[in-house]
Amino acid sequence: MSKPFTGRHMALVMVAFFGVVIAVNVTMARLAGSTFGGVVVENSYVASQNFNAWLDKAEAQKALGWSAMAVRRQDGRVEVQLAGVPAGDVRLSGAARHPLGRLPDHGLAFATAGAGRFVSSDALPQGRWRVRLEVQAAGQTWRGEQDVL
């Protein structure tokens, strides 16, 4: 013979149900907080005041017609192919940031490899990196950003 389902049983079911829900929520909140620092800009008000100026700079940069394509080589170094940049004294610098901020940033120094190609002097650790590039040539500056796997 089975025992009847009582209020005590219902209370245990409710406590177990909400215990699982709360445990999952706490776990997810801790994981979310530990993987993303949440800072996109230091001060959103100041960023909003500069937004139109940033758009103007982006349009001027787009009008230059320059582009860069960065890839990771087998040896881990970053190779950049520039297009549309006038010949002459071209300087390329960059920085690599881990998308989730788990690893420290890496400054990138580049050496000319001929025909608009540049190769970084140091290799990046394995993983996905966001590479910010800055090209200076003919008194102009171009900046770009892309992922490198």
C-alpha cells in the first residue's frame, strides 16, 4: 500500500524545485561575471560626446581607400598585407587583444617583408585574437581592427 501525498511531500517538492532553479541561476551569474569584465568604454557619457567626431574620422579614413588583411602564419607570427597604401615610408604598428580579456595584450612590432607585406617580430599565443593595426604613410594615418585565429 502506498502512502498518501501530503502537504509535507509538496513542500519538499517545492523546496527541491526552487533549490535547483536558484543553484542554476547562481552558477550562470558567476560564470558570466568571471568571463567578461563589462567595460567597453571607460566613460559612456564622454564616448557619446565624441561619437560624431569618431564618425567623421572614420569617413576620412575610408576615403583613403587603404585596407589591411592580417593572418596568423604557421609559426604564430602575424602577417599583414596592405592594399592601397602609397609607396614610400610606411610604418605599421599594432596590438593584439584577447576578445574575452583572459590573456594580457601583446604589442606587435612589424618588419617589412616586401610588396606591402609586413610580419610581426613575435608570435601570438594560440587562440583567437583581435588585432588593432595602425598604418602611417604619406602624412596620413589609417586604423583597422580584425580577428586573427
